[in-house]
Amino acid sequence: MTAHTWWLLLILTVAIAALIYLINSRLRVHPFVALILVSAGTGIAAGEPAAKLAGSIEEGAGGTLGDVGVTLALGAMLGRLLSDSGATDTIARALVARAEPRRLPWLVGAAAFVIGVPMFFEVGLIVLLPLIFSVARRMESHGGTKGSPYVLLGVPAIASLSTLHGMLPPHPGPLTAMTGLHADLGLTLGVGIVCAVPTVILAGPVYARWIAPRLPEVAPDAELVAQFAGAERQPAAAGSGAGVQAGTDTPGRRTGVPTGLAVAAVLVPVVLMLLRTLAETVLDESSGLGAALVFAGEPLVAMLAGFVFAFGVTVFGSGRSGDETRASLTDSLKSIAAILLIIGGGGAFKQVLQDSGIGDAIASAAEGAHINVILLGWLIALLLSLTTGSATVGIVSATGIVAPLIGDGGGLEASLLVVAIGAGSLGLNYVNHAGFWLVKESFGMDLSQATKTQTVVQTLVSVFGLAMALLLSVFA
């Protein structure tokens, strides 16, 4: 490599260190502002003309948000509608109804897997807490459970929700990585599911059976359990720590949606996206049906279709008024504003790396060192997520750094890289992540107990996700 290549790599190293410092120091700079500042500084240091630098930042931020922003907003509203209509509650309770105690951790994990398709980690856990608490209380009354039933049921839910949140579109992280790496949507969904299922099993029910007997004292406050297990779900901002409050149980509001409609509302976007891939593979390009399926499977169109379906379920199936629904949807958008800005900042960083020549330097260094790109993407996302406390920062930054290594993208390698980067962003989830505190406080854990559950589970998800991606890369 030339001296100039080494200089560009040094600039990248300093840029990453500066990003970590700005976010974690006493300054506590917002990740979006930190990303824009680092992008500008990186471009100047790398010698990109000032006139061109502003355009790079605008193009990167605007292009990324154009691909991801509207889809993410529709996803947030879709998840909120499903929660408010009782659709997710219907799915969860249908899966665990009259099940044998030994099967309950597997069924709670399955319920979380389905519910996690359209929902962020925090929102999905909030939605599931009433079910987890009520089933755990039932298990306590029957006795015979080894260890804490709250750990036995909570761990599979955490594993499922975190796996889907980090590794599968249409969640914001994987969708952003998929856009930046030009990965095929249907292929990414397919390999993501293949990687996710064994990951959820090993990090969820299997680990729960091992850790629950070692944490027998874990139990939330009795009053909190009573409130959650019999509470009516009230509107809450997506991704917030609120959202399950004590109140009068109103079955018609919570479980009035038929199970079939509830499942359909959750799966509409995913099915449309998978049908698009099937149409592109099987049908002729001139086929009218193929063209229709390809259009319907676009992420934006698929999420819009899922939203419209869920809107009908909410308004007509649960009896909610239009004003209530509008207020709920408005509330759901507040929590994703910060995520959208971070994604835009990550897009700006990626574009500056490309336009300044740093991307070519990364590709040259990786080619000379023979670094496995899947492992590299996972490691960068893991370290940035750990040090900044933001999985989104980890994903968008890692995507920008490794994108030059796969050229124009596409194919199996790009899809596996999306999964690996998403998995990396989940690992070592600790006190600087909001999800850690949500789990700790919800289940009444001390710091050590939360580490053995939330931190370990998400790290297992991260490692198993990487292992599955590397295994599948043999066929790339």
C-alpha cells in the first residue's frame, strides 16, 4: 500500500475515535451531530474539496433517508397499530393457551418471534410483559419449576426480539445496512430467517433452561406483576419504557381481534417481500403478475400494505375511534425521530468515506490483509455499538466502512454481511444501552442478574448470528 493509503486509514481510525469520544465524553454530543461533525472533519482531513464536501454530506444523508425513512415511519406506526388493536396480545395468548409447563419457554419465544417482525425490541418486550408475568405467576402457583419462571420465560422473549430487531428487515438497522450494501431484500430476509431460527433457539429456551436455576431469586415486585398481568395496554411511544399501565381489564379491547387476522396483520409485509423474490426468480420479466408482485414487495409498498391492513383491524376490529388511532400514530412517530437522524448521519459518513477515497483505501487494506469481510463487519458493529451505546450507530458506521469491500453489492455475500453487521450491533449490550435498563427494571433484577440475562443473551445472539452467517458464506 502507498503512503497516501496509510494516511487515509489513519484518518479513518482518528474519525472513529473522535466519534466514540464525542458520544461518550462529558460533552454527550447527540450521535447525529457527532456523525455530521466527524463526516465533515474526515472529508477535510482526507483532502476532499470543501465545495464537494457539503454535497457529499447532503447526498449521503438524503439518499439514505430516502430509501429508509418512510419505510421506517410506516413500520413504527404498523407496530403501534398491532399493539393497540390487541393483535399481538391475541397471537401471544393463543400460542401459550393450555400448554404444558415445559413447553412454555419455547412458545413464549415463538410468540416473541412473530410479534418481533414489525416491532422494535423495547416495544415488543413491553407488549409481551403482561403475558410473561401472567404465565410466570401461573407457573409459580403450580410449583415444580426449577429456578425463576420469570427468567425461564423472559430469556426466550429477549432472544427472539433482539434477534429480529438486529438481523431482519424491515427493522431499521438491517434495512439501513441492506440499502447501504445494495443487498437483495428477499434474499436478505431468507438468509436472515435461516440464521435467526437456530440463534433464537440456542440463546433463548436452551440458555433459559441453564440460567433459570442459577437465578432462583429473580422476581419482579409483586405489585408490578399484578398490574402488568391484569392491565389494559394503553398507548405508549414506540421504544419508550412506558406503555403497560394498571387499569381495568377490557378483554374486548385487548383480545377482540381474531387470531387469523392478528397473524395476517403481522405477516403481510414479510409475505409480500418474499413473494417479490419468488416472482423475480420464477416468473418472466414480461409477466404482468411478476411486475405486480415485484411492485407490491418493495419495502415501502409492503409496509404501506401492512399498515393499511392493520389500520382496518384496529379501527373495525377493536372499536377504537379515529381520534384515538390518530393520536396513537402521532405518538409512535416521536420515538423514531432520533433514529432517523442517526441513520441520516450514518449515510453522510458513508458518502464522505466513498467520495474522499477512504473507501478505496479500506478495500486495498482488506485485500492485502485477507480479512473476512463478514467477520470484519460484525466486529466493527460490535465495537462501535459497545462504545457508543447505540446499535444504530454501530450498524450505520460499520456499513459505511465495509461497503467498499463488496463493490456494487448484491448476492449472498451482501445479504450475509447485513445479518453479520446486525448481529454485531447486539453483542455486549450493557449499561449504556436503554434495553439493558428496561429488562433490569421490568424483571426486578440487580446489575449482576441483568448482566447474566440481557447482556449474555444478546451476546449469544450476536455470536450465534455471526456463526450462522459464516457457515452460510461457504455457499457464497
